[in-house]
Amino acid sequence: MARKKIALIGAGNIGGTLAHLIGLKELGDVVMFDVFPGVAAGKALDIMQSGPVDGFDSHMVGTGDYSAIEGADVVIVTAGFPRMPGMSRDDLLTKNAGVIGQVAEGIKQYAPNAFVICITNPLDVMVWVLQQRSGLPAEKVVGMAGVLDSSRFRLFLAQEFGVSVEDVTAFVLGGHGDTMVPLTRYSTVAGVPVPDLIKMGWTTQEKIDAIVARTANGGGEIVKLLERGSAFYAPAASAIAMAESYLLDKKRVLPCAVMLNGEYGQDQFYVGVPVVIGAGGVEKIMEVEFTAEEKAAFDKSCDAVKKLIADFKALGV
Ligand code: TXD
């Protein structure tokens, strides 16, 4: 069987890390596209030159020509501008909407059968723009945010409880960013929900509240430390988990930004919910019951995404 072809649109910090992980995990060959083709070509060659040491044969090229992504099985989009200190994700709206419009055209023309993962911020709006402009079926276009947000939440919970990250599961939904909704009663240590762990005296509600707040601000904390640019190792790892589930038909249940069609009482826009990712793309949306408080938080998060889409439409970009 021929190797899978993975196209990375954007060869910046996340793009380069994605290519490296694809090589290490032997997921397929890589085409990196960037408006700076030299950067894409340089990173592709550099990573390919680590193959003999690490034992992978992925072929990697960098390009400034969309025709090179022809027939890609998976496309991961990071093209755009990252946040700088003091900037909100929403400040990126105008700048990145134009970029995503071009990317959508390229995918529509050369890789219409691909599974497309958008990472560019503001995530929930950009993935919607990408799906609308490319015309690809909604089940083949998803946004990465929830896997990252829940990974951050899992890490902080594991640190609080002094247990392995492997035994912590977390349930996060809603839009990416400040309005993200972590559901603590569906977050567990080896199946034991966080509220039970509070009752068992493993932690306190105050500490969990602080962890929830730190998770929602997880990206900002890193932006502040880095001083230039935003997180890239964990975002890249998160998108690879999604790509892997599609390519290997693993049917993992992952929180992803997907188009809702009446689920959760919401319609026709992208927001983060748990879904099954398999060979068919988004194969199932998991609809859990909310308490009144959770529903209010989720609806508030959806309102923030919808407002941003309205702002975008008003720009007429
Ligand atoms: O959870 C999440 N979804 C995120 C999102 C977590 C972290 C970062 N997130 C966002 O990903 C971030 O706010 C940015 O919008 C993207 C990409 O982040 P990265 O850190 O990789 O940014 P870089 O290093 O600036 O890389 C962006 C690349 C850079 O090489 C540009 O030259 C290129 O995008 N670029 C383009 N490529 C193709 N086509 C166009 N038009 C273009 N414009 C810029």
C-alpha cells in the first residue's frame, strides 16, 4: 500500500513540529506549503535528514505551489499569524480570515477528498470559513482545540492528584478560549469523577476552580512566557492525535470543533464537542445531557463564537 500523503499548510512553529511528529510516527509523506517556500523546503529537508537517525522513511518537501498538495489524504492548516502578547485570539480574525480564504481555494482545487484539520485562530470561526469557502463536506473539516484544552486540563489535574497523566481523562467543550467549558463531573482519575475525588478529600473545589481557570487561560500563559508567538508542541501533538484517528480508523472519541446540525440545540456553526473520528471523518457527535448550569456555560460559549462569525460577516472579507 502506498504511503499516505499529508499536506501541511503553514510551515511555522506548529507546521514544523507536525512534520517532525509525522516522521517519527511514520504516518506518511509530507508536503509543506508556505508563503515562504524556502522555510517550508528547509524544514522539510532538515526533518527528512533526521530520518536515518530515527529510522523513518517519510518523504518531505516544501513548496509555495498548491498543486503539490494534489491528492493529499489529510491536510492540516496552521497558515496565518499567531498571537502576540496582549492580543486576543479575536484580534487575529481579520488577518487570518484572508489567509484561510486562499487556503480553502487551494484545498478545493487540489485535495477535495482530504480530511482537513484547521488549527489557525480564532479557531471556531476559521474552521467554519474554511469549510464554507472550500465547499468540502462538513464531516471532513474539523477544528483542533478541544484535544489541546483537555490535554492541558489533564496535566494540571494529574499534577494536583499526584497521578499519571495517562489515568486522567478530561471532558472539555465549547469554543476555544476564555469561554471554554470543562465538565468536571465527566473528568476522572481512572473512572472516578472529579466531584467524587473532592468528596474523598483528594482536592478541594477551590483548587479545581483554579485549575479550570488556568486551563481556560492555558494558551495565554504560554504566550506570555514565550514573548513571541504561541504554543506549538502540544497543539501539534493534539492535531496528530486527530489525524491518526482518521488515518488508522481508530474511532477515537475526541473533543473537536465540528459543524452542529441541531445537536445541543445549536445549528450551522462550528464549536467544540466530543466526536468519533474514523475513516469517515466525523462519524458521530456525542450529545451528553447538561445540568442547567452547564447548559448556560455552553450556550454562552456558543454565543461568543456566533458573535465572532457575525463580526466576520460584517467585515465582508
Ligand atoms: O488550539 C489551537 N487551535 C491553537 C491555535 C493553539 C496554538 C496556536 N494556534 C494558532 O495556530 C495560532 O494562533 C496561529 O493562528 C496558528 C499557527 O501557529 P504557529 O505557531 O505555527 O504560527 P507561525 O509559526 O507564525 O506559522 C504560521 C505560518 C508561517 O510560516 C507563515 O509564513 C505562514 O503560516 N503563512 C501562510 N502560509 C500559507 N499561506 C498563507 N497565506 C500564509 N500566511 C502566513
